[in-house]
Amino acid sequence: MFKYMVLFLVSALLLSCNSTRVVKTLDKGEQVITGSIGGPAIVFAGVPMPMPLSSVGYAVGIDTGLTFAGGLHTTSLLFGNAQVDLSLGINAFSTENDKFGITVSPGVQLFYGFYGGEFSVYPQLEAIAWKEYGKRNNLFFGGLGTWIELDREKAFGEVQTHELMPYITLGHQFTGEKWNFQLEARYIGFTYPNDNIVVDYLGPFSTGTSGIYLGVTRKFGKK
């Protein structure tokens, strides 16, 4: 039974499993600690629900328009898989009043299975357009990203045909003096059919899966 639970979880982890780390780049020296919960929508025991995948993270503004972010996926650890994500948030464009911009985030997802000793690397690229509004500088944001599969074979020697795992994201960030709260929806793997696979994903048009994520951020200001 545990073996099937692990297979079920790992299959879900291979679809984007944390909220967006960097929506708008931080000021130089600004630091934040983040927490995220949510995941791909599945049908479990006949009930549609988002998977409650959790992670914690840290981000710091290392220069103007350049932010480093990293995260540890805590749910994955419970099932014997270490998963770490590392990325750079780059301010690719912003208006003079800093109310609209585009953040590009190249990164990598690292997996290590404690039981099988297997190590996997998934490059990731994400582009997010954001719009700041209101007295509190809340943010609407949306964008496109993808994971990149480097392994040319699937399990059991099958040829790898899914080199990319693209996703569309749309969200809102509620901004406070010290705390931010983030609500995000995704359409993940929309180029692939979602039938005849291990996990019963819940996606529109019989492709991919939808996903819901909640994030919270604690800001610590500049060094």
C-alpha cells in the first residue's frame, strides 16, 4: 500500500508543486521567509481536491532587480524524497513608476530519493507579468512557465516524449507591512492528455490538471 502511495505522490510532485517564489523582485538586501501549500487537483476516493503539498522557502534581494530564492518541499520529505528548488528572479521590464513589470525566473528543481538513491534535475523557466495597484501595493499577476525533462527515457526503458511540462498561472498577492498572502491558480501540463496515468488528475478539456496554491510571506526588510 505504501509503495502505491509513494508512486501516487511522486507522480503528483512532477507537476509544479509550489506557489510562485518571485512575483516582483525584492529590493537589494530585502529578505523574506515563505510558506506554501497546495498542488494539482485530483480525484481522490471520488472527491475532487487539490493535493496539500507543502514547502518552505527563503528569498533575498542580491541586487537591484535580482532576487535569489530557494525552497524545501516538506511533504516530499515525508515520503522519502528530498526536493529543493532554486531560482533567480530577474526584473526583465518595469515601468518608471514601478507599477507594472515582468519578472523572468530561470531555476532548477532537484530530487533525491532516499530509498532508491536516485537523483534527478529538472530545469525550470518562468515569466510572470505583474500589476501593482491600490494604497497597499497589492499585485495581480499571471504568466507562463515550464519544467524541462532531461532524461531521454521513462521508467522501464520507454522513450521520453514529454520533454516539457508547461503551466499557466494566474494569481493575486495581498501586501501588508510585514506579511504578504498569495492565492494562485494554475493550469498545468495543458499539452498532455490526463487519462491512463497513475494519478486521476482533474483538468479541463481532458488535458493537464488545474491547481490551487496558497502562500504566505514574512518580510524582514534590508540587511
